[in-house]
Amino acid sequence: MAALAVLPPLPPQFKSIQHHLRTAQEHDKRDPVVAYYCRLYAMQTGMKIDSKTPECRKFLSKLMDQLEALKKQLGDNEAITQEIVGSAHLENYALKMFLYADNEDRAGRFHKNMIKSFYTASLLIDVITVFGELTEENVKHRKYARWKATYIHNCLKNGETPQAGPVGIEEDNDVEENEDAGATSLPTPPPQPSSSAYDPSNMPSSSYTGIQIPPGAHAPANTPAEVPHSTGVTSNTIQPTPQTIPAIDPALFSTISQGDVRLTPEDFARAQKYCKYAGSALQYEDVSTAVQNLQKALKLLTTGRE
């Protein structure tokens, strides 16, 4: 991919988007689609913050140049030309990063890559808002990931051993209100390591639905409860774990759309979204998520209900 024009110094008014822009730079080669949407989020947010001050206008103009250059380079990519595909791509990428960090956390393996993965996942969930409002599930993931990143970082900084897993967060502890504090307390993200440790395309898939969280634990309800055993800290890859395929409702196999089922344009759009999510999940060999989304699409199309 051709090098993008260098941005001018970040105006102080845009401090809240500095980490999203850094995430974009880190993904220019790894995943240009993620990089594009991170810049788009920064652009939209920056416009809302200050589009009149000369230094802010200059910065946004250069950022717009980067966006246009990226869009030209990625012009034939469906994740750029179709919002549904782009949203599915970004959401799956963020979820894989979250699951990697959550697995490491639950196994008691605390390190900078895990902290950064939690925080980056929360930033990418911010970015998903370019497609519209977040689902309640994504809001919970974002809050938990940002809290975990800050909590573990502060523990390690103070020489303390963090508590593994979803323990200690209070329902009224609104981490999102402390976003700047959480962001600035994190170390400056280092260059991407040669290991593919937290590359979502190399993260193990797992079944993460229907998990029962113990009382007092406030992790998102669909985070994995079991962690694959470590195969050695020097390994550059994580061994995939066996996947638990969700039970398929037998009624779906015999269901035939009835003549009186009337589907609205919104129903067709939702069914298409589920199919796109399934296709995106299969890119990561995540069979469980693919099956669940295909079931949702089939039920919607044959019954008119979700």
C-alpha cells in the first residue's frame, strides 16, 4: 500500500481521538479496512469537536486527504463499498481482539500485549459507531475492555498482581466517563511485534455464548469461560481450540415460509446483515458464530420473527 501523507501535529482539542489515529497507523499494513474506518471515526469526531479553528481545519483537511487516498486504494473492497460488510468486518475484528485479551486474562497471563489488546478492542468498538448506534452487547464489551486495560496496567505499574477474570468491577463504575484517564495511563503502544500474538486472524476461536457468569462478576455475558492451555510462552502462534458448535433447532430444517408471512424491507436488511456476519466469522474459522447468525437469518426469513 502506498504511503499516506503525514498529518500535522495533533491539535490539543483532538486529544480524545489520538489513540484511534494511532490504531489506524498500526493497521495500515495489517488491515487497511480497519485503518480506514479508524480514520473515518477520527474525522467525524473531530468535525464535531472543532471544525473552525485554523489548526483544526488544517488537520482535518490532511486527514480527509488520507481518507480519500485510502478509499481509492481500497475501492474494490466490499468492506469499504458496503456498510454491512464493513460493519461485520470491524465488529468481528474487535471481538477477536477482545477474546484474545479475555483468554489471557482468565489464564492469569498479564502482559503489555494483552493490556493493549483490551484497550484497542474498546477503541475499535468506538469506531463501530460510524455505522450507527452500538448494540447493548458492544457497549458492555467496550466498558469492560477499557476498565480491564486500565485496571491491569495500574496493577502491574504498582507491582501488584491483578485479579484474573471478571472480578471487581462495579455496576456504577462508569469507565467510559474516565476515558481520557484510562487512555493516558496506558503506555505508548510499541511497534507491532513480530509475533502474531494478538492478530485477530490468528486468535483461537471459542464458544462464547450462553456463559454463566458467577454472582458479582460483570464481564459481558458472552465472553469465554474456558481458556486454552498455554503451549509455551516462546511460541509465536496460539494453537486453535476445539470449537463447540451450537445446537441447531431441528424445526429450522422443516420450516417452509408460509404464504401469509410478510417481510418488510427492514427484515430483508437484517437477514442480509446476519448472512454477512456469518461470512465474516468464517474468515476467522469461527464456525459457532457463523452457525448462530445463519440460524437467525433463516428463522427471520421463514417466520418473519427473530
